[in-house]
Amino acid sequence: MTLIIFPAIDLKAGQVVRLAEGDMDRATIYGDDPAAQAMIFAGQGAEYLHVVDLDGAFAGASVNGEAVASIVSQFPGHVQLGGGIRNRAAIEKWFDLGVSRVVIGTAALENPELVRDAAKDFPGGIVVAVDAKDGMVATRGWADVSTVEVVDMARRFEDAGVAALLFTDVGRDGMLKGCNVQATVDLARAVRIPVIASGGVAGIGEIHVLALHARDGVEGVITGRALYDGRLDLAAALSVAAAAA
């Protein structure tokens, strides 16, 4: 199994940004044409994208729909979308638009039946986001921290048919501190669901280590700031992932 590399496009007010530790007031702007950025990644070999409507994550409903639609219409690969997807209508809307996968976070904790029903109706299309602060699940754009442990939440969906778990260590996201590889691998080994790593990827070394753990259930890795800041070369990351398979 080859580790999937998901370049990240985070949207705020129609612009491509990266946040530090999920803080909307600590956003770095990287461009004002999300679809153009998607095509840059495509030109570098990306077959998958991870797109987040940051405004939507805080508002609880889509805010950057126009930008998402533009990305989906132009990017030739698969688009995985998260941010404010908390009801059935939103899920159906994005699949109708051509999104390959939708990521459900807050609603997965608060309304698990929504996830179970959607996973049955859209096989391979539902990803559950498990965002962690000190081992506990964070929700609502990471603004709230629950009393639910990460592994406990993940296990709730083992029999639901979800495509993957998206695990983010919130304290590392956008900080280039290095992805929490050990916690990601531990989660992948603890559950029977593929796990996608996210949060703080700083360089090619982590890509190599995660790729070696594909056999343990690590399906992919999301990387954003490292790509935008030039610390990680996408083509090189894809090559490392392929070589480790």
C-alpha cells in the first residue's frame, strides 16, 4: 500500500491560508486563487487534495462554497473536503458537486448516526476527523475540547464503514514542529480503520517514516505549511511514498 500524500488547501474568505494551531487570528495568506493552487499541486503529481473550509468549520455551514466548486471543477484528481459539514443536506450537496470524500468532525461526536447512515449510503466517501488536544477530542473548529478520548471516539466507528480516520494533533498544526507520528501509528494499530496523519508535518523525514507504517494502517498524510514554505517538495514526497510501498 502506498502512502497517500494530501496537499492541503485551507480556505478563509476565499483565500488560501494556513493557521497556527487552528487559530483563525493567526492566519498566513498564501494566495487568492485556490483553484490555481490546486492545479499547481496537480502539476507536481498530486492525485489527491485535502480542502478545508475554515470559515465553515467555525460557522457550522459552508462559507467558501464557490472556491470549493472551482477547485473540484478543475483539479483532475480526488478532493477530500472538510469544514462545517454537519448535516445530511451538506453531505449530499458536496457529493453531487463532485467531491470524492467528505470529512465529518464535530457532527461525528455529537451525532454519530449521521456518520453511520452516510457511510452506508456513500461507501468509501466518509472520513471521520479525530482532532486531539492532549489526547482528548476537540470540536467546533478546535475551539472546544471534549471529555472523550481519541481512541474511544475512533472505536465508535469501527463497524460503521467509514473510509478513514483523519487524526490531527491540534497543538502541532501549522507549527512545523513535526507530525505526531507515534500517536498516529498508535491509533492506526488500535483500530480497524485506516488513519490519515495531519498536523505539523515539517519535512521529508516524516513522510518516509509514515510511509513505512502504511502496513500498520496509516493510509495517508496531509501537509500544508511545509509545502507552501518550501520545506517539503511534493514530487519528492510522492517519490518517497512510492518507494516505501
